[in-house]
Amino acid sequence: MTITTTPPSSPARRARVPGRLRIRTMPGRIRALAVVGSLAVLVVVLVTTLTMQDARDGLRVIGHDAGPQVVATGDLYFALSDMDAQLADALLIGGDRGLADRRAAALRTYEQRRSEANRALLQGSRLAGADATEQRTAQEMLDALGRYERLAGQALQTDEQSNHAAGPPPAAVTALYRQATDLMKLDVLPKAYNLTLDNGTKVRRTYEAKRSAVLSGRIWVVLTGLLLIAVLLGVQWYFVRRFRRLVNPFLALATVGTLVLVVVSVALLSSEAGRLRTAKEDGFDSVLALSRARAISNSAHADEARYLLDPGRADTYEQVYLDKSQTILYVPAGNLDTYYAQLDQKIGGSDFLGFFGTEAHHVTLPGQQEALRKVLARYQKVQTNDRSIRQLATNGDRRGALSTKLNAGTGDFGDYDTALVALKDLHGRAFDKAISAGDHGLRGWNIILPGAAVLLIILILAGVRPRLSEYR
């Protein structure tokens, strides 16, 4: 019987060598090094891609989704508050011929605010998307607003029929207005505020999660990048010792390319984290707080009209006015006289709380300090006018109180509102700029990263190919 044997060096013998043993050969080791380097490239690119996606998600929610929805509901809150304020002014003026133009202006503003409220509500509903809870809240607000408008219309019609002089209207009108303003304060405005709170919470949670993910991801990009550079340098060193080649140009290019990719990626991620912070803390937070301050200021201004319109609730409206004033700018005070005095002492510094206190303790933007100073000075003037209104009413000069209130509404309060809007818009521009810069910075990286991965892998393969060819 003839026995044939296969020489150890024959192709058939090599085909039967287990894969785990092939790495013991020089070609097998070179191929393994190429595979390790390629896998390290993919890890770096994957970590960088996921971290940049976290930044994109944060910018999308804060800048294009929940953030704008919060701003829209903040505008809604102001429009609703001002509707009720203008209604109170119109009813307070009544049929006084000398103030007919003022009444007409109040009714025009009422209609304007109603249109703004409807637009803001529709925008908020559209931004809510498929969120069933927010859609239901928006629908409930529409229903409640419809009931308010019916009551407001009845109050205006009854008031016109009475043709009363400027001052408190007849009891029937006051009763209808009480129903309307109670519906606004107890039903419509709380629903608007709930929309703001829900989306504000979404913004805050997204910001905290995504910014933390970007900062953590930046560390992982550095670590995986250093690992890839170590692998490439290790391959270079192996080739130097084994093949006496001083420099492998392709592997050197891959090393430099990796270093550039990691440095640029880390710098971009640091910028994106900073833009998220600017958009949230210097932009969104202040815009939301100042929008609330504006709406509450307007509601407090309306409480002056309610104070004159409804003497039966005068004490209640006076206390409500104090509460709202302390929400805007808090100084310790148990009554309005003390508040006026404390305000005059504190207004020049920053030793106060409330929305304006938060703003005064977080000055970060160019022009913010000067804009805030204008707001505070004009707020002080508004409070001075309020003191005059209440003193005139207490002394029995309700006509003088009404005249002061109406003049302040178109003068000092209007100036204060303009200054407040200017400060809010300053933060709004910072918000828009940060979001726009963040979006622009990430543009194209969904192509750059895969392209970089392909290029680095090609360079690695090109670097090991000449060494493999020596064993063919």
C-alpha cells in the first residue's frame, strides 16, 4: 500500500492550519495589526458620531422644539393677561365722552391681544405635535377662552347700555366682569402656565442630559483617539524593528490625520457644550423669566384698574398687587407702603430677589447691565405712580386716580414695558445666536466622520501592504 504525505509547506497543508495559528506567521501578524488599527478607527468615529448626535438632540429640543414652545406660551400668557387688563380699562372708562378715545384704544388693544393669544395658542398646539396631554390642555384653553370672551362681550354690552360716567360701573357690569376675570385668573392663565412649566421642564432635563453626554463623550473621544494613535505608533515601531524601515509614510499620515481629527472633534464638542450652556442659561432661562415678569407686570397694572373698578374687592386687589410686585422684584414688605420705601432704597443695587433679582445676579451679556438699569428705573417710576393712584383714591378723588392710572398706562408703564421687552430681546438674540452657531458647527459632520474613517483605514491598509507583499 502506498502512503502519500503532504509536505508541510504545500498549499493544502497551509489551508488546514487553524486561523488562531496563522497569527504566529509574519503575514498573519501584519494583518492582525491592520485589523486592530481599522477597528480602533471605527471606535473613534463611532464615539465621536454618537457624542455629536447628543449635541444635535440638545440643540433641536432647546432651539427648535420645546424651547420655542415655551416662548410661545410665554407670549400667550402675556396676551391673555393684557386682554383682561384692557377690558378692565374699557369698563372703568364707561361712557365718559372725554375719555372716548382712550376707551376705543383699550378695545382695539383687547382685540389685538385676542388675536395674538389665538396665534400663540395655535403655535403652541402645533409645536406640541403628537403629545396628547399638551393637545388636550390647548383644547381646554380654547374652550375656556371662548367662555371668557362671551362674558367679556356681555360685560361690554351691558356697560355701553348703562352709559355710566368714568369710575366704577353698575353692579350688573361688575358682576359680569368678576365672572370673566375669575375665569381668566383661575382657569385660563393657570393652563397657559402649565404649558410653560411642562415644556420648561423638558428643556431643563434635555439640557442637563445632553450637555453632560457631550462633556462625557468628549473625554471618550480623547481616550479612544489616544488609543488609536498608540496603535498606529506601535505598528510603526514594530515595522522599524522588524523591517528596518524608519518611517512608513502612510501610517505617519494616518497618525497625523487621527491627531487632527481628535483635536478638531474635541474643540467642536467643547464649543457645542458652551453653546448649549449659552442658549439655556444666558438665553432661554432669561427669556422665560422676563416673559413671566412682563406678563405679571401687566397683570399687576390691571389690578390698579380692578382696584378702582370694583371697590368691593379693593383690599383683595391691593394685596394681589403687592404679591405680584414682590414676584417681579422682592424686598421684605408686609404692605405696599413698606414696599415702596424698601424699593426706593434697594433699586440702585442688586440686594433684592424676584425675577429682576435673578437677572441682576446673572449679568453675562454686553449691554445687559445698562438695559437692566433702565428697566429698574422705569419700574420704580411705575411704583411711584401706583402710590399716587392709591393716595388719590383713598382721599376720595377717584377721577384723579383714574386719570393718573390712564396716563401712566400710556406713559410710564409703556416706557417700562418697552425697556423690559428690549432686555428680553437682548437675551433672545443671544439664544438665537447660540442655537444658530451650534447648528452651523455640526453641519457636514455626518459626512466628514464616515469619510475620515474610510480615509484612515485606507492609509492603514496602504501602510501594511508593502510589508505583506514581501511574503508573496
